[in-house]
Amino acid sequence: MAVVNRIASYAEEMTGWRRHLHAHPELGLDCLGTAAFVAEKLRAFGVDEIHEGIATSGIVAIVEGRGEGPVIGLRADMDALPMTEETGAPHASTVPGRMHACGHDGHTAMLLGAAKYLAETRNFSGRVALIFQPAEESGGGADVMCREGIMDRFAIDRVFALHNVPGLEEARILTTPGPIMAAVDTFHIHVKGVGGHGAMPHETADPIPPALAIAQAIPTIVSRNNYALDDLVISVTQIHAGSADNVVPDKAYINGTVRSFDPEVQKMVIRRMEEIVAGHAAAFGVEARLDYEVGYPATINDPEAADFAAAVAAEVVGADLVDARSGREMGAEDFSYMLAERPGAYFFIGAGPGAGLHHPAFDFNDAISPIGASIFARLVETAQPAA
């Protein structure tokens, strides 16, 4: 494994950064303490420019290379999740109800490691834009940063990002040309009836039977309305109704998620959900409303950039640990907004055994930080060799 030697020497320091961030998780766009920590480190590294306050707490830092050239963007997400940590680690969250359960603390540490190396060596031409982004988990921080103009403002030509994967062999790299992660939408269905006594249901318009029928009908969109080779997942994840055993409630609520790749499939899902909700409301004599929220679009790698990232990763971890045609998955990622504006690629790095993402016992594997930082750095040096 050819981890950059200089970056390998930062391993203990990177672990310290990561564990500090882990102990102080922040949510959404309000990653102000995290951003202050990142900016402090970047100043110490001697980067050339630090632009703060983008998308509330996002940062874009610039490192100048040797000679003229394009601008390559490297992105790390900074936000945590509204969960209670159960790791018992010495560096566990100090904020009740918040934890870094997805490894964004590790992604930030990786990009800081790459930043320190690139600012120190400057063995590349052009510029590097180091993008520290809030609100990946919710709020679409990448979208906000793009709408605030970072791609044009910093003349970014292409952009790359990574994500750790617990349970995947340590240091194994996965990527693929084209779609790699799905679009994600959310649906809310509100059923309104007439409540009453549980012993006299004939005097009510019970919302529970239509809610159950709607929840059973929605999955048939996948099995009966969608072409089997067009990837689609619809999951009903919440049903709420009632408060007592002898009371027919007056309302029910259904919630869930939709994952797809094709915009035409997405349109079909919306149409069929509207028909199912309206039809069941009429059949059961209740009112029902569908609120459909279109979320992050599909994450689509530029084929050339994906192959380039795989080749660079192979130099760092070895070709036998790189799968450049790993296929796509149904998770979602707001880096999709950046890839919609510029060519680039998203890839995964194996974190080895451990609790899964978004699990209260998850903790990032610090051993992979020098690997991720090395791949980030070598992407720059390979794409833009020094003049």
C-alpha cells in the first residue's frame, strides 16, 4: 500500500482532529464550531485563502500550486446526526442527542490531512479548492453551497468526494461510472376522518382502515407499475394513529421514502401515489392528502472522472483493492448537486469491521484517514502535475 509517507506521519495528529470533532457534533447548516476548528487548522497549515460563512458554516479554502492550471475541488461533509451515542469511547459525543454516526468527522479529518500536505508540498499546478460542507444529512448543504455560487466563484473545473463504509474490507475502494447513488424523496400522507367511541364505529369515519389500505397499496407501485429493470425502492416507514383502546381517532399519518434513478420513474411514482391516496379516500369516505417532497437527485459520476479516481486509488491501496465497476446503490448523497454542476466522481472507502452507518455504536476507523487523505492528495498531483 503506497500511502503518501508525509501524510502517514500525520496519522496521530489526524486521529486527534477526528476525535475532537467526534466529541463535539453539530447538526445541519449550524456547524459553526466545527468550521471554526477547521479554519484554525487551515490557517496553521498556511493555505492561501479561507472563505468562511458559505451556506452558513461552510468553508472553501484555496491552495495555490506551482504555475498556471485548472482548479480541482475536494469535498468533505462536516455535520452529525440527531442520535444518542452508545460507543462508550473516551472521545464520545459530549452533546446529548447528537453524534457523528456517519463518519463525517473522519471525512473532515481526511481533507484536513490532504490540506496540510498540499499546502506544505505544493507539488501540483493550478489550484485546489478544499470544500468543507455542512448539512449533508439534511438540508442539502451541497445544494446551498452551489446556489451560493462556489463553482463559478472559485472556477472549479471538477470535484471529488468520498465516504467511509463500515463492514467493507479496510481500504477497499468502490466506485462506478454513471449513477452511483439514488435520488431520494419523502412522502407524507394525512388521512382525516371522524372520530368517536370505539364501541360505535358506525358513527365514525375511521381513518385507520384507509391508512392501512394505502400503506399496503403503495408498495405495489414497485411490483406492478414499474419496469423490473428500472431500480426503484419505496418504503413505508411510519404509520401513526390513535391514542386509546376505546377511541376511534379522527386522523392517521403515513410516511416513507422513495429511491429512484430515472426522472420518468419518479414522475410515475408521484402520479400513482396521488391516484392511490385519492382513490382510497373516496372508497372509505374520508379525506386524504399527499405531500410529496422531492429530495436529493441521483449522484451521477462522470465516467472519465470515475475511472481516473479508481486509477489514482489503485496507486495508493493497490489495484486488487479497487473495484471500478462496483455498481450503484439505493442510498442518497447531496454531493449529487456538485456533480450536476461539474464533472467529478464519488467513491467509497472500506472501514473494516464495525457498527454500521447511522448506528448508535458506530465509530470511525482512524486507520483509514491517511489512506483517504493520500487519495485526495494524489488526485490533485496526478490531475494537475507541477509545471
